[in-house]
Amino acid sequence: MEGLLTTKQYCEKEQINRTTLWRWVAKGKVIQYKDPISGYSYYRDIEEKLLSIKEVCYRLGISDKTLRNYVKTGKIKTDPYFTKKFSEKEVERFEKARRESLIRVEPITAHHRGR
């Protein structure tokens, strides 16, 4: 769980109290991740915006079924802690790769006729 801090560690790092931390989580300034096994909460800074499945589908012009297939085949990755969210950087990387593969022009080969 690298990059994630416990409540105490995050409060010490930012020099804030728990109430302020919870307020920041509510406002969306900080990401809270609840470990399903231990039940503990961990926190991390928001480096980039996380996009929902609906936002990604709209942006890429694809259906959610197509997006699921892209995730299964590893063409696009979900956020490591939020499996239903995508980082904006990852979506941009995928868009760029897709654009390059769509625009790539195959070299024209000369067809020799009449030999």
C-alpha cells in the first residue's frame, strides 16, 4: 500500500487534526481508501483527477461494455485503489495510443501486374 498514509501519518504530514482531514475528504481534496480486509482507512493526496466509467465512456466515445473489454485486455488500467475509476493521465495515454493507431498509414506497396 505504498503512497497511502494512515490517519495519524496524514494528519502529522499536513499538520492538521482528524476533523479537518475528514472535511478535506468530504470536499474531495484528499482520497480516502478503506481496506476491505482490515477495515482501516488510508489516505493519499489527489495527484490527478479521477474519472468515472460514465465520464471515460463519454470522452472516448465508447460503450461501457467496450471499456470493460479494454480493461480486461489491459489496454487501459483502472486506478489501483478504486477499480471503478480511471486517472486522467491514463485516459490521455490511451487516447494518444488509440489516435496513433487509427491515424497510422500503411505504406503503399507497388503491385506488379502483367509479369
